[in-house]
Amino acid sequence: MSEILTLKNINQFFYQGTNRVSVLRNLKLDISKSSKVAIIGSSGSGKSSLLNIASLMQTPKKGDIYILGKCATDLNDTQKSLLRKTSIGYINQKNSLLMEFSAFENIYIALTLNNFNKSYGKERALELLKLVNMEHRANHKPSALSGGEQQRVAIARAIANSPEIIIADEPTGNLDKINSDKVIEELIKISSVNKTALLIATHDLSVAKKMDKVYNLIDGQLFTFRD
């Protein structure tokens, strides 16, 4: 299978005063088309840093990032932004929906900002809401939606451009068990239907075990998780 995302010898560190804190150490990761990968680890282990690097929102101190086989490490900000828009769907715990707009408008705006014409944008937004079982809530603003419903709209928005990979950072962190299950089911369904790779960071082992592979981030490196 072709690799969608490859991380090679990723090193990341920060300074607290004069003290250097290593977060990722020579980390390696390969994610293929359609594969579903979970990253678990203790709080502060570097899961968010790993996902931010994978989504080109953070630059590692050392190492290379490959998206669709092409090195993205040394791209400029404009080039990275374009690659994110076309190939990466990102979902975080807070979902970042625009509160003054309806569920439909949140997705429609994302499409028009990415140069889709208005007619197609409207049709595509409704298709995406239907895909995540939210078409009946299309005209509701986020404040009228439950946390789980908001995340499902965020998923629809994240896949609007048919990305090759969805990267999700604790997408169920603020949800109860029922809504958490629904959101993960939607992500798995979308990954399978669209053959989209899925990389998710989670503290919830029951969520992680629904993926094809589970890695534990320990001391800046990934280890295959075993019970």
C-alpha cells in the first residue's frame, strides 16, 4: 500500500528557561492509505506535538515529514497551508466551529473558501451532513447542538476537501461515552468509505482499540501497544 504519511527521525524539544525538554526523539511513523492508527500516552507525553507536526502546523527541530511520498519538511508557510487544505483534514477536541453560523454554513463556508463554486458547495455541504447523520440539524447553530453533534459537524467540515488523511487530536475528549462512540463510528465509517487514512490521539483506550494499530508514545518514541 502507498504511504500517505511518513515521519522520519522526528526530534522535537522545547526550553523551559535554560532547561531543554525533549518531547519526541528520533520518532518514526508510517501510515498507509485507509489505515487507522491511534496514539496513546500519558498527559504531556507529546501526542499533540506529534499530531501538529504530522499536520504541518508545527516544524520539528530535526527529521523529515513526507505527505503522499513528497517531502514537506522544508516547504514555506504558503506551500504547507496549501498542502493542509488539499490533503489533510484536522479535528481537535474543541472543534472550532463558527458559533454565529449554522451547521450547514460552517461546512459551506469552508468549501467556498477553498474555491468551490457556490452551487457545488451547497450540494456538497448537504451530502456531508447526511454522511454524518446530521442533515436534520443543518440549520441549527452550534449552541443548539450537543457536543457529539458539534463534533460530527466538525468531521464533515474536515473531510469537505476529500483529504487523504484525517488527523484527530482527542476528538472525544469532551464527550460522554454514547457521543464518543458515535463520533468514532463516524470517523471509522468515513475512513473506510473514502479510503482515507486516520491518525488519532486519544487518552481513551476503548477508542484506541477500535483502530487497526495502536502505538504508545513513551519517552518520545512510539511502541506497539500490547495489553
